Amino acid sequence: MANKLSVLFIGLGSIGTRHLRNLDHICQDRGIKLYVDALRHDLRVPLRSGVEELLQNQLLDLDDDDALPFYDIVFITNPTALHKETLEQVKDRAGALFIEKPIVSRDQIYGSIRKITNPGQKAYVAAPMRWSKVFMETKDYLDEHPDKRPFCARAISSSYLPDWRPGVDYRTVYSANEEMGGGVDIDLIHEWDYLVYLFGMPLQTYNLKGKYSDLEITSNDLSIYIARYPELLAELHLDYFGRKKKRTLELYFADGTLTADFIENKITYPDGSVELFEETTNEWYLREMDYFLDYVLFLDGESINPPAEALNVLEISAGIYDRWNKEIDE
């Protein structure tokens, strides 16, 4: 087992900072020493409290004298619109890649992006909802009851964008700006990620989306999908304007409905029984980071969310996925 890891973070906003702190916490528990550099676009922008102490160097360019020629891990946690350029820049200097979701922006889906990582290179695209207890127990329920199948899956993620980041003008964040890669269809890609993880890629998808609310944004604030699978239909509603936060998955079985509530951290099973889970959202991210370190240090082959799968999910989220045409093209 490695007792030291060299790591490069590209982007230390809220999500990059969360990943850095969680990585440091887990490595301390495991007795792994971290050497962490950060590639930044402007050193005048202050880092969040306690972050500078976790860094060896703050770099403006990978050609800086302090930059390492190769890092064991590179975290790509900068704005989505910069992911493709960043991947091209660092893929030859990274042993393993942790790529924040979405993997790229909607206008970068086509072309050479599918070959952006090197053959055999370890890469994982963030999927934190898979690591919530609510989701893991829901998946276990399906796995443990193979004789039961849902006829329909219905998911919703509804929340009010101005409430996402208290004290921050919502109009300035990437979610609000299409030119920065934002939009509810791409930003809330978690739902499609876990639906594909549960049921695989759909046969067909239909998507209607647009800007419908009074929010002062340029991106889509509503996206609705219907997907067809061999044995079920799935419905998905995503919005930025719901004043009462809601994030649920409903699975309809012959004997009742399973409801997974990611806000209340509970599952209501078809028989009416309820299971509550006491955890914070950061525990999802800690489990994810724990897995990622295991993957980097001990596991072979693809991660549980490799770039190719993340790109397929992104195509669904963007409303351009067509399995039939894809199979013909390939």
C-alpha cells in the first residue's frame, strides 16, 4: 500500500475544497502522506479557510518550476466548460483522474472527447448520490428481490437556485449561465446517473426543456424526460424554481410503491414500513472518496463510473441520446 500520494487539484471552489478536505481526512486515517499542489487561475482570489495549509504549492501554470512532472492523482474540479481542455492538458501527467460531474459541457460531447483519457488510465467521474444510504439501500432492495420488478420509475429534483449558495448572487454561478456550461438538464445529472446505474441505458428517451421561470438566468430551468426500457417506463422532472426542496425516486411494483427520499433521508417500502438514515450529505462524499482511493491503490480495470459511461449519461441529460442510432454507428 502506498504511504505517500502526489495530488494535483485543478479548481478549488466549493466542490474542489470539499474533495480536498475529505481526501486529507481519509488519508490521515489511512496513514497516507499527501503532497498536494493546486493549479489556479488567479492567486489573488482567497481560498476557503484552512485550505492553504493543505497545499504544497499554488501554481499558475504546469510549466512552473514547482510543478511535478507527474502526479499520482489529478482532480478536475474546475468549471464544466473547462473540463475538456483540462483533460487534454493533464492526461499524460496523471496516474488516475477524478473528474467532477458533468464530465464536459453539452457542446463538447461529440468528437474526440470519448478518447480523452489514455488507454488503461484509471478514471472516475463523480457520482455522489450513489453513495447515499438511501440510494444504496434502494439498490440493495432491488438486488435482493430479483423476482420483483418495477413497472415505472418516477424521479424528481426540485429546488430554488437562489437558495443553493447562501450569500452568493445566484446569477453569477455557472448553474445560471449557459455559456459556462450550466442548466438544470446538465447540472442535475445525478438523477440520470443513478437511474442508469439501477436500470442500464434506456432504449429511447424523450426530453422537453427550456427557461420558464422568472429567475434571472440564461440557462434551462426546467427539463422533463420520459425514457423507455424493455420492462418499464421512467419519468424524470428537474427544475431550479421549486420553493419546497424535493428529491425523490418512486418505484412502482405490483404490491406497492417504494419511495426513496433524499432530502428526508428515508425509504418507504411497498409494505408501508419506513427506514430512516441519520447522515449528513458529506458522508456521501466521504464514502465516494474512500472508494476512489481503494480504486486508485488496489483495483484494476474501469471504475464504477468510467468516462465512457458518464458521457452516455450526459447525452441522455442533454436530450440527444439515441441508442438505436448509436448501436448502428458503432
